[in-house]
Amino acid sequence: MFVFGDHSKLDSGFKGTSSGLAYDMNDKLTSKRMDIGGNFKFSPTSQTWLKASYFRSENNVDGSLAEQDLVMDVNVELPELAFRHTFKFDERHEFSWGYEYAHRKTNMN
């Protein structure tokens, strides 16, 4: 069995000019992830893996570009499920099959 989690936060700012255009922006990115899963052996030649995970991020940008206000919010959600079964059906061959599901949802404001 395993459990993995991660939380990160990044705040950054950019100010200057490029090709004569002024910019002044702040960028905030927050992300979270949690995974849980396990392996079950039915026998020495047959085993199953299960995994579930969830990822979420929020990215907020505000400031100005070429004297125009700039505001952008992007939120992402990504749940995932995975299943795999592997078995040995003779001395030289193994067979693996499985199913995975993921659905990414992205919202922009």
C-alpha cells in the first residue's frame, strides 16, 4: 500500500519592458495532489494493482501589459482511477490488462 501527497505554492512577479511594451504582473500558483493505492497478490503468479489520485491547481495572474489591465484565473481539477491485473499463464508468458480513468476539468475566468 502507498500514500503520496504534495502541496506547493509559488508566488512570483515580473516587471519591465520588452520591445517597448511595459509589463507588471503577479503570478500565484497553488497545487495539491493526493495518491493512494495498493497491490494484492492472489497467488505467486497473479496480482492486482489499484490506484486513485486527485490533483487540483489554482493559477491567478494579475497586473498590466502595455498599459492594459490583465487578470486571469485558471483552475484545474483532475481525478484519476487505475486498475491493473497481471497473471502468468505459462512458464514464459505473462498477461497484463487494466483500466484507467481520468477527467480533467479546466475553468478560466
